[in-house]
Amino acid sequence: MAKKIMIQGTMSGVGKSLLTAGLCRILRQDGYRVAPFKSQNMALNSFITKEGLEMGRAQVVQAEAAMVEPNVLMNPILLKPTTDVGSQVIVRGEVIGNMKAVEYFKYKRSLMPVIMEAFQELEKDYDYIVIEGAGSPAEINLKQNDIVNMGLAKELRAPVLLVGDIDRGGVFAQLAGTMMLLEEEEKELVKGVIINKFRGDKEILKPGLTMLDDLIKRPTAGVIPYVYLNLDDEDSLTERFQDKGKVSQLKAAVVKLPRISNFSDYSILESLDYLSLVYATGAGDLENADIIIIPGTKNTLNDLLWMRQNGIEAAIKKLAQKGVIIMGICGGFQMLGEVLKDPDNIEGGGDLRGLGLLPLETIYEKEKVRTRVQGRINPLQGELTELSGADFEGYEIHMGRSSILSDIAEGSFSEVTPITEKSEGKEEGFAKGNVFGTYVHGIFDQGNFCERLMKLLLKRKGLTYEGIEPLDFNAYKESQYNLLADTVRENIDMEMIYNIMNESAN
């Protein structure tokens, strides 16, 4: 039986996901087999495993930190919001349907056996499991059917570390108030607290820590400083979309759609010194962009209407005519076509005119495409010639299928070989002039596609790629995981953590 510890927070966005990843990397560095676990995740950032199953991206980050292959057992339930009051429900990597919030609230307790089975399967192969909660355990209106915070901790008899975010202020009230709202049985599970995202001199904090200890009768396991990392985070309260004011040789603009998904696709672009990445919410944000990217979304039709209504669509079409490179990924790729059809009411039904920049028709189908892929760009003509022959790996997650309405002189964007059991090749993605699109998420991360694209953009501005060291994204991520682990280890009482976990096995 694996030893375990659970990271819960006083609210969303306190840093539970990254602290879980940090502990996973520390335990791995110490020579243990460790895995992350989150019973239920609500996120639009998702990933496809090598088995073709879908799971939350945050648990993929934690698995990478633990140096193990991502597995849906680590995230047995994934909720992908489709509206403000409804989500697509994914259980053990498979879509079971869409539910409104009230409907799911009544249904979710029936998923506890699925959660327990996944955890029990997972712990057969690991020495330690680091469990992440969601939101706050003190949401008293949601406690009745809780399956992700104290409800799960009680089922697993998992010791809990409670994390508060001092950067937002009121951290002592966060921690004390949360403890006050817990039931006695739940309080017994809390073995310590962590203060996260601290800036300043810890000496000034000490009197408050002493008073907090006296008040809640729980020790402070650590005070973690605010650290700047480029690692994928949860989408609800990410700081990734904030304008960082970076000025560089190149500018890439990603349209910040209301239901943007898989924005982890652009992590590598944020790490390039010579490129500034902005998330555009209005037409003005697209000015002077060398490339405009329309990303994936969980509601393509509604987000296309949003772009149409706020002027972003018109601006993109105008800039495309001026020769700016336009790229679409997944839902963004579908938007670039002539028409999107939804006969089965997958996204609300009906037909919707696309941007008309690619001669494509997209038809939504009930079956979701989920596959890992690898491919190479076919020979292209015109503005995108430099991309010819570039290779990449990634994954597809989408409901629609796109087909050509007429011949494209430049040919298909790529010929992709799925790296699941289905080994047949297929054409995927298309290009025309300075506009191209693909269904492949993660296309920038592996292979030389990103390098080729950057060379193309620099050349168009009369600049050269010479002297720029190509970024090894895997090595870069490893350095980020190690920085996270070093920061956590230096500022947390790991002896206390090990004692808490060892006691959990007794």
C-alpha cells in the first residue's frame, strides 16, 4: 500500500497543483516511485495518453515532475466546461456526456467507486502518492457529495496539508477560517499548513505564524516564496494571460477566446527570448503581430461569434490580406474554414459561416477524436515554403472533422501518423498562402516545427536565426521542475512531511 499525503487549499489558485508537482519531484529525487492523483479536475487544458484517453493537463505536469508516464488513473474524472452552468463529463478518459451543474452535483457521488478503484490500481505500482484537492474544503454548500476534498480524504484516510495564498492577502484568515468550518473528523486529518507565494522577509511573518499555531493547533510546514516558473497551470486563475510588457524582435498574438483550451500549447513560445507573446482580447492587441494564432476552444461556434462581435474576426481577415501569418489550432483551425456545421447539436446546432480563409468544411460528430500523432509537413509553396519537411509530435482532441471544399494549390499541411494502435497515415491540416491550420495540440513542443516557424518569421522581417540556440523544450521543462523542487525543499520541513506520510501507512 502506497504512503500518501493530500494537498488542499483555502481557495482556488493558491498553488496546489505546482506544490503537488514539487513534492512529486522531491520524492522522485529521493529515489522513490511517486505518482500524482486528483479525483476530479475541472479544466479546459487536457491531454491524450498513449492509450488514446483524455486527462487533465495539470496531472500530466505532475506526472512529468514524478518522471512517470501520464495515466488516466491519476485523474479519473475530468470536467470540461462548455457553458457557465454545464460541462462535458469524462470518466477514466472516456466522454460519458454533457451535464448541467445541478445534474452533475446529484450524480457525482455515484462516481466514488470509480475514484477508489483508480486510486487502488495506482497505489499498486508506487511508494508514495501525492493527492491534490480542488478549490476549498470549506465550501459548505458543496460538502454533502464531496468527492475531491475532505470527502475523499476521509475515504482514503489521507493526511492533509492545508495551503493558503499570502500574495492575495488575508492568509491567516484563510487558514483559520477554513479550519473553523471543518467538521471535527476533518480537522483531525489536517496535519499542518503551508503559506505559499510569500514575498519579503520571513522574520516579519514569524509572530503571525506563532499566533496561527496557537489558534488552530497545527504547525506551519513551510513558507514557500513566490517563484516565477514556466510550467503549465490550471486555466481558471492562471497568470499566463497577463501582459508582461515584453518587447522582442517578434510578436505572436494568441486570441484569448472565452473558452480557450489547451493554452499549454504556447508555453514554449513564452520561453523564447526573441519573441513576445500576447493574449489578444481586442483587435488592437493584434497590431504589429508577426503571427496570429487562433487557439483551441471548448465551444467553437460561440467563440467564433464572440470574435465576430468584438471585431477580432474582421481584424484577422484584414491582416491576413496584408500578409500576416495566420495559424489555427483545433477549434481555431475549424474557424478558418468556410462553414461549420453542427447537425447533431454538439455545440448548439445549426450552420455557421467561418472566416473563409481556408476552403474547408467542418462537420461536428458525436464521436470525439482522441489520438497521439507524429508527422512531417508536406512540401508547401509560397509564404510557408520554409515549413516544408518540418517534423512534429502532438495529440488531437476534437469533435469535428474538416474536409477540403476545393483544391488547394499548396497541398495539405501535413501527413500525420497516429502513434496509437491505429497506424494508418492520414492528411491532417491545410495551408493556403499565408494561412494554415492543424488539429495537433503540442505541435510546437517536439521536433523542429517551432524552429522552422521562427526562422520563417525572422526572415520575413529581414532578421536571421543564426546565433540563436535552438530551445530543447524537454531540457527546459526539466530545469523548471528542478527549480520548483529546489524552492519547495529549501522552504518546507521535509522531515515533517515524511513523518506525516509514514504515519499514514500505519
